[in-house]
Amino acid sequence: FFFQAEDGIRDFCLSRGLGDVYKRQIQLMERKVARARGERTFEEKQDLNREIEEERMRCEEKEEEFKRLTQSVKRQEDELRAIRNKLAEVESQRNKYASQIEELILENDMTYQDLN
């Protein structure tokens, strides 16, 4: 049968009386207060520590990826700078050759006129 305390809480007959019901209520309240203070059970602490370790590992992976990407960006910027320098050099040579071609065409035209 069930034993019912003054507050209406029913307890299985293994209870030795109202004291056991109130003791369990006090223990339950103590656990709730401890939880509100941030205290955790051993299992909860293990779970939280495991989660912390997983997040730390993810963070380290992201940091390594960031380093690799930063290095890649630097290499790409160096290559781009080298290409721009080469392009400027090629354009300078093209202008030089275009000027020489114009001079040769002019000289050719003058020589052709002298022959005629």
C-alpha cells in the first residue's frame, strides 16, 4: 500500500514513516539548489569535459586550417605581384619594340623614296 504524507505526497509502503518522505524531499531540494549553484554530477562533468575536449580539437583544426589558408593567400599575393612585375616589364619591351618598328618603317619609307 501507499503512505500519504500531510502534503499529499504518496510514498510506497517501504517507507518507515513521514521522516523518510521529508528526507527525500530535502535531498531533492538540496540537489536542485546545488544544480542552481552550478554544481554538476560526476557524469555531467565527464560529459562537459568530453564536449570541451571535442571543441578544443575543433578549434585547433580551425587554427591549422587558418594558418594553411593564410600561407596560401601570401603565396598567391607573391605570385600576383611577380606577374604584375613581369607584365610591366613585357609592356615596357613592347613599347620599346613598337618604337623601333616605327623607326624602321620610317627609315624604310625614306629609303624607298630615295630609290625612286
